[in-house]
Amino acid sequence: MHSTSRLSIEPLALHPDAVPVLVSWYEAEWPEWYGTGRGDATRDLQSFSNQGSLPVGVLALQDGVVCGVAALKAESIPSHKHLSPWAAAGLVAPAHRGQGIGLQLLLALESQARALAFTHIYCGTSTAGTLLQRAHWQVLERITHEGKALSIYEKAL
């Protein structure tokens, strides 16, 4: 018997119970920032639980099970405070990667930015360039941030 799974993208604000599992994901994915660094995953995720103002988070649920998260925030890269808002903190659980969930999260952030009357959206990444290019984002510039090569992407909304 074949059944299709159902993916939904919902506001993080509606799922405060998801924060503890997301904290463990963030700490595992970005240990140098959240595990032993200056980052506070719990504080960041709780701050993404807004609706109608930045920062705002979205959650991907596959058949009701949390499988991804992303946020739209006012600032991301200190050298680029003049640009806003930023698609950031995007993460799909390893078992769910390669299924288009990251793209759905990205499209949800674009929709949130439009709803908040932004005309452009930005993203700084060293790993998600292919995803952004598939979603028709353009490279704005390449920088070195905290010793790592980073591409800054932009999309007109």
C-alpha cells in the first residue's frame, strides 16, 4: 500500500514544543557557534517565535513530525547591517535532506518577507549556494567571514 507523506510549513510560533529538538539540531550542526561558541540556540529559536515582525521562524513538518526550520531576521552578518532581512538559520534534519524541504522553507521565508513589505531578501552561506541558485537568487558578493569563505546572495521579491 502506497501513501504519500504530507509536508507543511508552519510558523514556529505555533510549535513551541519543537524548540528543544531544534536546539539539539543547531548544536550538532553548528558546534563551533552553538555547542562551544557564543551562540545560544534556545534564545535564538525562542526569538524566532514571532509572527508579523522580525525575526520570524518557519517549521517544516512531514506528517506532523518536525523535519526542518528556517528564520527570517533583520541582521545576519555584522559587516552587512545595511541589508535586511536575511534568510538564516535554515536546517533540514539529515534524514530528510534531498527531498526539497530546504526549498520549501526558503520559499516560505520569501513569502514572509513579502508580507512584511520587504522588496529584497538576503542570505549569507558557505553551503547552500546550489539551493539559492535553484530558487533564482543572485550572488551579490563573496566575502571572508570569521575566516571562512562566504557568499552573500540577494533576491528581489
